[in-house]
Amino acid sequence: MAQSVLKANELIGKMVEIKADQNREFIGLIKAIDPLTGSVALMDSSEHEKSSILRVITGHSIKSIQACEGTQKLYQETLVKQTNDEAH
């Protein structure tokens, strides 16, 4: 259990793809992971939306979490663009 908590904490601040029950998939930046329940706070943003969404994905519904390589910079640029658009 302690090993999986340490591994999960390495994903905080990284872009991931989460596969959950009912064939749901989420892509976003992990903001926090509850060590007791395994629930994930995921900052979800797309170019089609004008703002970011903070989703909480319950630990019992998560089937897998996989780090997304090369998407972190694109995601950060999208967040900066959205913040700048909201400021004007």
C-alpha cells in the first residue's frame, strides 16, 4: 500500500489519462490524490472550453492511470491562454 501511494504521488502535477468504469476516460493534470480513497483531483481543460474544470474522480471507479508524454507543455499553454482571455 505504501509503495502505491508513493508511486501515485509521483503523478501529481503531471498530465495523465485516466480510464474509469462505464468506459469513461479523462485527460488532465493531476492536482491531488487522496491517499486513503485513491480519489484523484484532475484539472481538465480542452481548447473547446473557455475554462478549466476541476474533476474529482473517485478511487473505486478508476481502472488505470497512465502518464501522457509530451502533452504537459501544450496543456500549460492552453491554461495560460484561457487565463489571459478571462483577464480581458
